[in-house]
Amino acid sequence: MEHLADRLLVSRHELPDRNGNAVLFEPGVGAPAYALAAVLDREAGDTIPDGPARGTGPFQAPCLARA
């Protein structure tokens, strides 16, 4: 959540910050959140090429937003 705070505007960070348990325990929210986090972690550790990392957000973010 702290990493999200660096990437999102305050108004956009309030929703996931207030609903942290949903990210951890609701499968419809947790699955895309964990998928996106895994790719971001691998990107930060330079264990995944930039191309796949850049392409993940557009696929996982809508699933996360819908959930």
C-alpha cells in the first residue's frame, strides 16, 4: 500500500487504502492485485523485461477496478 501511495494521487489512493482487507481476502480483488504486484516486483528487481511489465497494467488494472 505504501508503494501505491507513491504512484497514485491522494484521491485515488484513498479507496484501496481504506479497503486493504478486500485486497488481501477477496479473490476478485486479490487476484489481479497480486498479479500486478508480482510483475512490478519482478520489474523492480530487473528479473523481467520491460515489455511484459509495461503490458501487464492495462490487463490487470481494469480487472482490479471492476472488482
